[in-house]
Amino acid sequence: MSNDVCQRLADEIVLGHFPPGTRLEEAMLADKLGVSRTPIREALRQLATLGLVECRPNRSATVALITEERFTHLFESIGDLEAACARYAAMRMTEAQRTQLRDVHAEGFAAMQDRDVARYNELNSDLHALILQGSHNPELIEVTQNLQKRATAYRRNQFMQIARVAASYEEHCGIVEALLAYDAASAYRQMRAHVHRAHDAASALIGVRSEQQRTETQK
């Protein structure tokens, strides 16, 4: 329950429905989402660890300010880490993992053609997770996953732009091709570029929402 609530609130925040500084009253959120205050309280704690919310003793949680610089630094770091995972995965993935990679990539194509954004997002996460595990470097995997969690809502909502789904799939094609060819250098370059394009897509979406907020404020 709290995970679902956390995802819904994270989406509201990254899409600008709750602007920075907004007080997140537990009672208000519980009424809005139709749940008790317990999952709200747990969700707010999770959001605080993701850097989306600020929690202070004896005060309501507030939406954190995510500066453009901080946002860019987050994706730069993830891009370099996931690229390193892809480089190692090209050399270390087992044949079973390579088969699974082919299958997930093929399912991603089907989801893209069906314009099933929710399904494509799940498969996108699965593909990235497979590549991380394929690196067979537990320390690198742990560090990368910790940063990925902080960008999950942004990466999920980039697919609100339907054209981004097709672009993401094409980028995956290059990554998968490099991995299956044992081409570590290409896998690194392709993954790094892919995450940077995800940053651009998510940043553009946030920019649109910010402009909408400014327009509504001026009315």
C-alpha cells in the first residue's frame, strides 16, 4: 500500500502538481488518495529518502526544491554508473542472461507497437536491471541502484511523451546489439548516451509543467 501511495505522490511532485514548498498534510493526502494516514506517513518517509520531500520534527513534510543543477548532476552520475555496468555486462553476462535480455527487448518492441506505456515502462526497468545484474559487480550494482531510485519517478514520467517510447526503444536496440556482440566500448557509449537522453526528456517535461504553473499563477 505505502509503495503505491509513494509512487502516486512522487508522480504528483515531479509533474508539478505539488510545487516546491507545498506542505504535505497527512490528513489532506489521506483524503485525496482515499487511504488511511499510516501509508501516507510511510510514503512521506520514502519520499524523503528519495530527496523529493523534506521532513522536519513536529512540522508537516514539504516538497523539496530540485534545482536544475542538482537534477542534471543526478542523471550525469547515473549515466556514468549505468554505462560502467553495461561495459562489464558486455564481457560478463551469462548466456542465460543474454537470452533473457533478448526476450525483454522483444517484449519492449511489442509494448511500443501497442502504445502500452505502462508495460513499456516496466520492461524498460527490467532491461536496465538485467544489464546491472549482468555486470556481476555487487558493489557497482548497489551504488547504481541507490541513485536509480532517486530518479525513478522522473524516468517513469518521461514516457508521458509518447514519442519518447519509440526513441527509447531505438536506443535500447543499440545497447542490446553492443552487449550481444561483446562490445564493451560501444555498450558503455550507448548506455551513457541513452541515460543522457532520458535526462533531456524528463527535463523537458518538467520544464513544460513549470511553465504551466507560472501561467496559472499569473491568471
